[in-house]
Amino acid sequence: MNLEQFAIKAGVEIFDCGGGCGGRIGYKEKDHPNCSVCGFRTKDAAYKEWLATTFGKTVSREIAKLIKSSNVKLTGSL
């Protein structure tokens, strides 16, 4: 799993918001469909900002580590 897949499962939707806010990419959440955040240049930047604003900087770093470690293949027996 990666950050994009996690965000999509959490209900984040990326959309084109035009170029007036500094970037063409924005996001909104399924739980808050009437609110959106615009001004990102990449989808990755939008997902990272969503993670940080939703969970806080410290927790979002740990979530990112968990997501990254979920891709590691375990070898041997546990």
C-alpha cells in the first residue's frame, strides 16, 4: 500500500481546481464534500498535506512509516 491508496480508502478525492491558487490540484474528503483544499502542484503533495492536516505532523510521520513498512516482504518464519 502507498499513501495514495491509503488516502483513497480514507475517502480523499483529488480534482483539478484550476490554476488560480498556485497549483491545479486540490483534494476533498468524502466526510466533508462541501470543503476542499486547492493549490498543489502534484497529487503527492496534496496527499501529504491531507495526511499532516488530518493527523498532525508527528502522527502523520508514523503513519507514513507504517504504510512504507507494509510493502516490505517478510522472509523466514515468525
